[in-house]
Amino acid sequence: MTSRVIVLAFLLLASCDKPAKLTQAEVIKRSTLTLVSDDTWRDVAAVVCKPIRVDACGVEGCKEGKPVVTVRWEPKGGYQRCDNDGCDSYSPVVSHSGIWTELALPQNGMMAKFTADGYYMEVATINDTALVYHGQCERVKNR
């Protein structure tokens, strides 16, 4: 089931127009060398992420929107998506691949990826549209 969500996300993204270049203030600093595993997140209580960009992609292509959803992932707990109406909580399927920690919610048509260096991207589907978020995260350490 997880592979279906990833394939769906890939197909939707493949049909999107090339996104506009991020402004210098929006450039995300990330390393291509920091591999992740369960140990990466051992001392982390939560990863709190704010988007800097969202694109809504459908059959007509992609259009940049106003990012309003923030996310919070607790490595020993769940995944939350929050907006002006409150937060929804989920129990993700978590895996690691290279520099990415990947979360999947196949029952909800959603997936997210995090690097150890503070970058995230999320794909959430609504009807026949994929919302593609990119942003930065901060770690909240265990006390």
C-alpha cells in the first residue's frame, strides 16, 4: 500500500509544471551526506516544520499557493498536520532511505520526507489534487 502512495505522488508530481525558483530568502540549506536511521531521532522529542512553499498540482498543472499547514512529527509518537482550524493526528508508517526519513499515511493519501538537516517535503492529496509542501524544520530535544 505504501508503494501505491509513493507511485501516485510521483505520477502527480511528474505532471506538474517546473516550479518557480525559490528566492534567496527561501533557499533551504541541506546536506546530501547526512544519512538517517532510528538513531538520528533518538534524542528528539519532536520535529516541528513550517512550509515556505506549497504547490497545488492537478490535471491542469501546478499553481503556487499560500502555505497554511504546519506539521509536527514525534519520532516516538504520531504525526500532526495543523492549520487555522486546529490539528489532525495520525499514526504514520516510518522508514529510512539514505538522507530521508519517510512517513507514509497510505489510508490518507499522504507522505512526508525529512532530512536530519532540517528540510522537509510533504505530499497530501485532496480529491484529484496533490498539495506539495517544502519547508524547514526544527528539532525539539527530549528533556
